[in-house]
Amino acid sequence: MKVLVPVKRVIDYNVKVRVKADGSGVDLANVKMSMNPFDEIAVEEAIRLKEAGKADEIVVVSIGVKQAQETLRTALAMGADRAILVVAADDVHTDIEPLAVAKILAKVVEEEQPGLVLAGKQAIDNDMNATGQMLSALLGWSQGTFASELDIDGDNAVVTREVDGGLQTIKVKMPAIVTVDLRLNEPRYASLPNIMKAKKKPLDEKTADDYGVDVSPRLEIISTTEPAARAAGIIVGSVDELVGKLKEAGAV
Amino acid sequence: MAVLLLAEVTDGALALDATAKAVTAAAKLGDVTVLAAGASAAAAGEEAAKIAGVAKVLVAEDASLGHRLAEPTAALIASLASDYEHIVAPATTDAKNVLPRVAALLDVMVISDVSGVVDGNTFERPIYAGNAVQTVKSNDAKKVISFRTSTFDAAGDGGSASVETISAAENPGLSEWVEDKVAASDRPELTSAGVVVSGGRGVGSEEDFKLIEGLADKLGAAVGASRAAVDSGYAPNDWQVGQTGKVVAPELYVAIGISGAIQHLAGMKDSKIIVAINKDEEAPIFQVADYGLVADLFDAVPELMEKL
Ligand SMILES: Cc1cc2nc3c(=O)[nH]c(=O)nc-3n(C[C@H](O)[C@H](O)[C@H](O)COP(=O)(O)OP(=O)(O)OC[C@H]3O[C@@H](n4cnc5c(N)ncnc54)[C@H](O)[C@@H]3O)c2cc1C
Ligand SMILES: Nc1ncnc2c1ncn2[C@@H]1O[C@H](COP(=O)(O)O)[C@@H](O)[C@H]1O
């Protein structure tokens, strides 16, 4: 079985985001970028499936600016076999919407015929949590979202999902789209020899036009602003003082 | 203009708070029709009909709609879509599972986690873990939206909407339910509680998390946790507050042994009063706290319980 893993290049989760003063967006110039943390988990899961003999090839794909190459190389260094870069924007500030990403991925799926797509549950930049579900709809495939456990068994996959009430386990027909949550696994680091080897692994470059997908946005961004700041608080000296303040404020 | 709102129905019961908050947001867009779908959903539909501002309720009962599987639920909503300009739901995990699928079936973008309605096409939503707020204008003919419940007040009762029964769409038969693992609790529900007491990695163990739960019970609060506390097995996954967990905005949020990573702040920084107890005075949680106490939690929490 071939596994396809879409990986997104996003601002590193440790970076403090700065909103541009003119309201035009978030400053991404000279900012550390990394693979979306959920996608690292998806890549790791694909590698574990391969190690367990349940997958034979892992193809990673990224859609966006040319620099997403680095993200793909990271996935290759972790253990993916092959990469596809779909260049769909020139400016690092242009985010391709989940619907357009899903349409491109649907074309890649048509071409590659994977038995499983493992995506992240959410990109930590736009926080949309949508692409996997959308791809699943476009392909008419089953979906298992927010997975914290995944067990592939022939024609079916058993997916345990993190939901508001706790955990839900479902059985989905293969081929399936599974989106991964944080507790599915702990991704490995790429070793130096593997980083060197990854440089020789195949990385195909395509454009959105090659797939005939229109990536123009459906959502026009009117403005991007800082959230309302909280008024400064105080440090209390003791539990007594804390209780006093809370009573004063009518909070307890 | 008409709005179709997917009610939050779990095992036949309406999640009133989440649904009523979404009604408040949806009412800004037009006449609200609530869809109650499930293996059993009639009682939930009757309850939704009493929410003020609901014009009509559709009840779809079918075995395929039990357990909130995405494919049959999305197929049903897509089959109803022609009558509505907006298709909305509270931003629960169920809705986040279903709505993007609906949007793609309709060839429109989904607008997730909306925190503000500017007009029928224009919405505000937090991005980058709430470090920025984006205003977006949709150019799609239909708008598919999930509403962040923590920013809208629940609509009251006193409604008397008409209730109509409809049939399910054809089940694509792609997935089936196996089991739910849901812990029953007498505590208030996390996203609707007036007080939330959360513990982090600093609590140190599952046994010591009882301390956090004890304080919560004393305050009649819901219990929350940081990702680190959940990952370490001190607390179940559905207690996680943050960018990828639940978003809460109670009157009082007490963060204990939590450092205050941006991903955690994303889920609680709109709380009215924030209290932080942490032994590290440099912890970033103090930057959002109204009242900070630099102390060892194992001293401070028992003392707090005694003095409250
Ligand atoms: C993609 C992604 C998504 C994430 N989503 C979430 C999310 O939704 N929610 C979330 O919470 N996190 C999330 N995180 C994790 C987040 O980045 C932090 O790692 C996490 O919030 C840290 O949890 P913590 O504060 O409990 O632990 P730590 O950062 O380890 O902090 C523990 C704190 O406890 C204090 N402490 C220790 N002992 C004591 C004591 N005896 N008395 C008092 N204080 C004590 C320490 O001083 C320290 O400040 C996410 C991360 C990523 C990458
Ligand atoms: N531009 C992209 N390139 C590759 N994968 C993406 C892209 N955007 C989203 N994805 C995938 O879809 C998941 C969910 O993203 P989102 O729907 O934007 O929150 C991510 O974790 C990735 O697996």
C-alpha cells in the first residue's frame, strides 16, 4: 500500500507571531518556518506503517511556495521515499486555502493511487481544520479525523478519535483519509546520515496549473489585527490576599 | 435569507448550551432552521424548538445518523443546502468533522471557528493560536461556518418553532461506529462552566491531579488541563484546553502548574478573571493573569481550599 502524506510549511510553533502594523497580515519574512507539527506526526505514522510491513511507499506532498522544498526534505530525512512539490504561490504570505489544497491533493491521489492519505488535523497557521475532510468529500472516501490510534487491517482501518466527550472508535473502509491528532505518536528526529541521504531522494516539482486547479481564494482577507490585549494584572503576596481579591471581584 | 444550523446532538440528547450559543450567532444572519439529526433526535428537536430565535426545526432520525459519523451527516446537509444561504454549527469536534465535508460537497470554503459576525458575508476568526484575528469576506454563494461558542452568549428559551420530520440521505456506507469511551461526570461541562480549574505538568502525577479536582469541586468548577498534563496521563484528552483542545471563557479560570504556552493561552485567554499559581515567577502565564501567586502548588492549593 502506498501512503500519501500532505505536509505544510508553517511558522514554527515556538515563534511569537507578529501582526503587521498596517493590518495586512502576519510578518513571515525572516521568521523560522517548520513542518506543521501535526504533519510530523502523520509522517511518523506512515513510517511506522512501513516498518510494520503495512505500507510499502510513502509519498509526501506540499503545496505552496518553492521554499516548501525544505519541509519536504525534512519529511524525506525522517523516512519518506519520495516528494512532490506543487508550487502555487510566489509570496510566502500567500496561504492556499484548504479547498484548493484538497482539489490539488485529489488530483495527486488520482495519479498516485494511494491506499491511505494521512494528513494533519489542523495547520497551526490558519487553524482551519478542514483539508482532510474536504479531500475525503471530493474523493468520496471515508474519513477518520483527529486520530489518536490507528490500526490498519486489510480493507478497513480502525480509528480512535479524540472528540469533545472523550474518545470515539470507528471503523472506516479503505481507501481512507485519516487526520492525525497530537497523541497518535511522537515523531522521530532525522539523523544526520538520513538528512544527507534525503538530498538524493526524488523530489518532483509541479505547479497548480499542471493539475488544472484554480487556487484563487474564496475568502478575501479584509484585515489582520492583534487580538484585544488584557489589562495588566497583579502578583499577590499570599493565599489570603488572593482570596481577598477574588471575593472583592465577586469571583468566589 | 435562511440559515441551517446543525444542532449538537449526542446519543439523542441536545447539547443545549452549544446549540443555543450558535443560535445567537446564526440569528445575525437570517431566519434560523435547526437540524436535529441522529438515530434518535425527536426529543432533541423538541428542545431546540424552544430556543428563542429558532424559526423552524427539522428532525432527521435514522440509524445511519447515530454516532455522528461524518459521511451520512454531510450527505444529509448537502441534500438540504439549496434552501439555505448559510449552513452553520457550533465549533465542536462533531461540527469540525462534518462541516468541511459539507463545504467541499458544495464547492465552497468552510469558515472555521468564527468569533464575530460583521455581516452576512464577512466574519472574524482567530488564526495563529489566537495571536491574530482575521476578518474575511466570503465570495462563495453559500457560507459554511462553525461558530466559536466561547464568544457568543446562549440564546434564551421561550421559542415555539414548528417541528418537521425529514428523512435521511442515502448512507454512503463508508464507516461504522465501534465504541465511545466517555467518562460520566457530575461536574459542569468544560465549555459552559462558569469556573474552570486547570492543572498542568507541574501537578506531577495522576494522583496529585486529585488536588486540582478537589479545588474544582469546592468551586463548583469544571476541570481543565494543559496538553502536557494530558500527554503525561494525568488527565483525559477531553479536558485539554488550548489551540487544539477546547476553548473556554469562564468568569474565573484558575491555572495551576501551567507555564502558559501560546497554545494553551489560545484556549483560555478570553476568560473574565484569570488566576495563575506557579512557582516560577517568570512563567508566561503571569502575563495574562489578573491575579498571580508565585508559590508551590502543593502548599498553595490546600491552603486555598481551606480559606475559600
Ligand atoms: C501543535 C501544538 C498544539 C498544541 N496544543 C496545545 C493545547 O491545545 N493546549 C495546551 O495546553 N498545550 C498545547 N500544546 C503544548 C504547549 O506548547 C505546551 O507544551 C504545553 O501547554 C505545556 O504544558 P504545561 O504548561 O502544563 O507544562 P510546562 O510548560 O512544563 O509547565 C509546567 C509549569 O509548572 C510549574 N510548576 C512545576 N512544579 C510546580 C509546583 N510544584 N508548583 C507550582 N508550579 C509548578 C513550572 O514552573 C512550569 O511553569 C501544543 C503544542 C503544539 C506543538
Ligand atoms: N498547503 C498545504 N500543503 C500540504 N498539505 C497541506 C496544505 N495545507 C493543508 N495541508 C494538510 O491539511 C492538514 C490540515 O490543514 P488545515 O485544513 O489548513 O488546517 C495539514 O495538517 C496538512 O496535512
